[in-house]
Amino acid sequence: MKKFKLFSAIILVALVGSVLFYFFAIPAPQLSLTPDAGLIGVKRGFTLKLDGQRGLLKKLSVIALQAGKRVTVLVKEYPPGSHQVSESFDLGKSGLQEGVFTLQVTASNAAPRFGADKSSSITNSFTLENKPPEVAIVSVAHNITQGGVGLVVYTVSKEIEKSGVVVNDRFFPGYVQKGKYYACLFPLPYDLDPGKFVPTLLAEDKAGNERLVTITYHLIPKTFNTDQIILSDTFLAKIAAEFKGTFPEAKSPLEIFLKANRDQRQQDRKLLNDYGQKSSPTPLWTGTFLRMPNSAALGGFAQARTYIYQGQVVDRQTHLGFDLASLAHATVPAANRGVVLLAGSFGIYGNCILIDHGLGLQTIYGHLSQLGVKAGDTVEKGQIIGNTGATGMAGGDHLHYEVLLSGQSVNPIEWWDAHWLKDNITGKLEVATGIGVSGNKIKLHGK
């Protein structure tokens, strides 16, 4: 009996100890601050992640300390049930001076039912810098055609986080070149109202300070063709066979076609935009781009297409490349030197090859019957990479050839034109190599 009582007492003590450990021995909150050191500007945002670690978050304080001055940046009390929280803040209202300062972050939590509060703190050192980089544009004569491309060459006064051209809220990255200058290809999108085209050069330093510079340019207007596509039952049956597995909810060949023509097309554009961010920082191409030899153009760039079935308009889309037809299963050369990013089945393009040529410039080859390269291969201008076909959204054997700039489709004709290429792209790069950092500055507009 005594042994049983002793054993029961031990069990009871263990249970009480476990309960006390559960309620009283919760760990302190876990804190993570990004960025956690280095240069910072007053507009650069911080992200603070808090984890209650089995406890409930109660309070948070963020204090800035500089030369004996103490500034409250953020104070919060959390409602019951707060386990994990993410906070964003900046130093815009802190009044701190340029130079070294520290951020002291303190957070507390408590056990879910009762128990003493636990707290944890982190202290990180930073250097406040509010002066944006100086920018000098060294290229001239920025002539750009609707649907086409321009190139700006520029220098910056210090190390930067990123730079490039903003067009209608879309960012096209610039790339540092030899000689400490930067080059950025930027488009005038085919569907952008020319009156709203304001290409702006942006440079952001490591501290998050931005400089915005308006680029002077000469705009050349251009109109694009239209076409009507009559959908036959034979064609719809072919498309239904290709995309039935992608859109099993669609019941008829017409429904499958519309799903592919709309939804799949939109998904393809998103993926091409992602691929557009994976580009060599230096040009890989040499000279003009090749057009598939002995081919006739069946459809052009930015052609507005109306799709008609049984006398009714069922869809409208824009064709963003050139359809080039030759003999069935004709060989397809790489338009220029580059690296293969994609070689395989790709949405409405069917069997497809995507080649990166550097500075965000890429070419796509769609509807192929055979692929002769694989992702990661380096190809030379004129190298045979595949054969034409009718895969994907194709009604007959041809090549869909498209040029993209950071995912934005642009007019291929310019890149086939040696005169245009010399005047607007390669000539500027060659001149800029000799200019280095001594170009004349233009009027700057800080942000």
C-alpha cells in the first residue's frame, strides 16, 4: 500500500509539474526583422515578423536610438488570440539624421490561459542615408515606334539596388555593362495610348532612395492590321483534341477553343513575363536577327483578330508575333545567338522553344513538330533548333515567331532591320563604351 501511495504521489507531482511547465514555461516570442543591417533610407520599409511560440502576443515596441536621442517608431498592443503577426513600418516620421542609429525591438507574450509574461528583444545597427543617386543619361536620339523598342544608356553615381525604365507602371530592368555604364531596353507597347507614354528612368540605391528621370524621345506612330478568322468544325475538333485534358469542364469543341484562346493565352503571357526576368545582363546576340528563310508571312505582329463561328463573333484576341510558312516540317534556325530557356510543350504555342539573347530580349518559336535543343543549351545564329509544325493553337503547318522584351511582345520587324539595329541599339552600346562616366547630365527630378 505504501508503495502504491508513493507511486501515486510521484504521478501526481509529474502531472502538476507538466501542467505548470505548459502554462508557465512557454518560450519568449520569436522576432525577425528585414532588413536587419546596412544602409537604409527613411522611405525604405521594414518588415517585422513575430511568433508567439505557443503563447499569445501582447505588446510590441520599436525604438530608434541615435546620439542619445530616443524615438518611438511603432507601439502596438495585440488583441486576444494573436499568435503570429507581420508588421511593416518605415522611418518617414522619425526625424532621425543621416548616420548610424540602432533599432531596438521588444515584444512580449503570455501563456494561453494564465502565467507570467515573457519578452524578447533584438537590437540592430543601421546607417541612415537619404541622398538619392545621381543619374546621367549618355545616349541620345531615343526614337521609338509604336510596338517597338528603344535603348537608354546611363550612369549612376553610386552602387544601386536596381535601375531601369518605368512604362505605364511596368518596370523594365537595366543591366550594368563594362565601363560602369548601364543599358536598358524599353518598349512602347502596341496597345498603349501614345499620349500616355512617359518613359521614366528609375534608379534606387541600397538604402531605398530613388531618383526618377524623364527620358526625352521621338515617337513614331504605327497602325496594325486586322483579320477575321473563320472557325471550322474541323479546326475546332483539332483544338479540342489538343486541350481537352487542360479544360475537362468544357463540354463542346467551341468551349474548349474559347478556354484555350482566352484563359490559356492569358496564363502563357504570365509565364512568359516570368521567363522575361531571367535574362543575361549582357547582350548575347550579334548583328541582325534572322528570319526563317523562304517563308511567307501569314499573320503579323499586333494583328487584331476577330473569331467567327457559324456567322457569329465568338472571340477577339491580338496576335503578337509573325506566322511564317514554308514547306511542311521546314527547318527553323535560331534568329540569333543565345541560351535556351524553354524547349517543350507550352500552352497555345504547342511545342515551343524560348531563347534568351540578353538585356531582357528573347525570341519564341511556336507550333514546332520537332525540337532539336534543350533548356540550358547555347545556340548560335542560324543553328537549326527544330522543325515547323501544327502543335498548339495552329490550324496548319507554320512557325509562330515572336520577340519579347522582359515578357512584353514587341515588333520582330525592327530586329530584322540592320539599319534600325545599328542606329537605335548596337550603335548606342558601342558609343557608350567609350563615354564611360563622363556623359553630360540632364535635369534630374528626385522622388
